[in-house]
Amino acid sequence: MIGKPFSLKTIRADPFPLSPPEGSLAFIQPELDEVDAWIEACLEEADPDFQNFLHTHPLHGGKKIRAAFLLMAGKACGGIQDEHVPVAGILEMVHAATLIHDDILDEAEARRGSPCVHSRWGTQAAVLLGDWIYSKAFLESTRLPNPACSRVLAEATLATCRGEIVQDLLRGDFLLSMERCVQATAGKTASLFQCAGILGAEYSNSGRDLGKGLADFGWNAGLAFQIQDDLLDMIGDPGGTGKTLGTDWISGKMTYPLILIRENLEKAERFRMGEMFNSSSSVRDVAQAFPEAWTEALQWTRTEIDRLLACAIAALAPLEGRPGIHEMKALALWTARRRA
């Protein structure tokens, strides 16, 4: 097993907060509104013939968690500067492009309660839209006086794409090791959270030397976020998540909690689970077939999420007492223990 039982009760009163802590986002809501306005202005520069097409992508709606972390990091490192808003917008554009492509790979039908781009416009158009958003994001990054955004985002995007490619190549591997699973998971999600911490510090007046702690925070918080996402794919409420659930199992992806279920089974049961993995069964069938292993795996998955959150919060120790740090912790705790 990875991780060991411990508790975060001292820093989280409610183990399953139902909505993001309003105070955390309110702390930077004016800046988040500026990010939204900046993104809209970028989209308005597109060809008028595909404006309706553009307005069906994941940049519309959502909580913009990565942008929020970046802005909070900027606050903690001396205050929000003019470049923080476009940098946060660029980060969100890169993330939106990955969502479009990820939905295609997972054959998902819905996101945030609406049809995925490929469901509405077709796979070819969705791939090209994702490419367009990537390209637009990097074009905007080249217009910034400080080139750090282009470099850091290029590295993070490479890591994200590598994680997605590795995960895709590992589809159908029922015996996938936990180590390989975590490597792919970290690359595809944690890298952009890490990027938020690095860039929040980089574009501040006095906090560049604090970037490592913020990067470590982002990496651990991002990995916790993704493992929770994998958990929600198994036990979430479709009405609450607004996404197609059970896609990991159906598409042949062994995730952190699914691997724990497999490892908790005896040889004969493991063989049976493998047969189910290669059939048309659903993840709910797994829960019914192996209720004890299912329950234990969910508990251990939550334990690992708690461990990662504790590592994330420990990384912020050098910044304790600075503006935004309390809100950053609260937002991280919510994102990794959310129900939607």
C-alpha cells in the first residue's frame, strides 16, 4: 500500500466540504473577474465564423482553480502585478485545451452538465479547437515582457502531454503498477498546478525565491486533486459532477483506487476482476462483486489524498502569515475533497 493512515482534522473541520470556500475565492475574485475578461478578449480576436464554436469549450464556466492558485501565490509574494492576470489566463487556456483532448480520449459525453465539444461538433473539430486554444495561449505568452511564462508553460505542457500519452499507451493494462500509474497521473495534472505556483512567484516583485515552496505545494495539491478526480469517476454523482462517470474503467484505465482494489484481492478474485476489466462490465459491477476490497480501497485512497494535502501544506511553511496563504490552503483542501 502507498501511504499510511493519519488525520487532517486539525486543519479541516469538514472532511467533505460541499462547495469551494467562498472566502478563499472572494479574496481574489476581482482578479479572477479580470482573468475572465482577458480570456474573453482573446476569444473575440478569433474569426467571426467560429465564435459560436469557441463558446462551447471548457473555458466558459468552471472555478478556474489553477488561475486562483497562481493569483494567490502572487498575493503571497508581494501582491498582484499587471502580468499576473494574462499569465493566469494563459494557464487556464492551456488547461482548457487539455480538457477538450482528454474528453475525446475518454469518450466522455458531458462536462459541467453540457455536451463535450466533440459530442456537439465532432472529433475533428474538437481536436482542432484544442490545438487553436494551445496556439493562442502560447502566442499570448510571447507578448509578455518577461518570457518566463512561455518557458515554464512549455515545460509543463510537455509534462502534461507526456502524462496523457503514457496513460493512453497503458490503456488495457490490468496489471499496471502503482508507480507507473502515479507517474502518468502526476504528469498530466500536477504539472499545471506546479506551474501556477512557479509563475505566481516569478511575476511578483519580491517573491521569486519563494517559488520552490509554491511549486512543491502545487505539485502535491495537483496530484491530490487528480486522485480525487479518479475517485469521483467511481463514486461521484453525475448530477453533481456534471461529467460522464465510470469512463476510466470503461476506457481501460487502471487508476489509483482501481489498482488498490486489485491489490486487495486474492488470486482467484483478482483473475475475475481482470476478466471483468476486459468485458463490457461497469465500475459499479466491480463494487458489487468485491464490496470489501472496494470499501477498503476507497478508504486508502482518501488516506493518500490526505497525505498529499499534508505535504502540500507543509511546503507553505516558509510563507506562513503572508496574504493568500490561508486561502490557498483552504482551496487546496476543498479541491482534493470535493464531491463535484
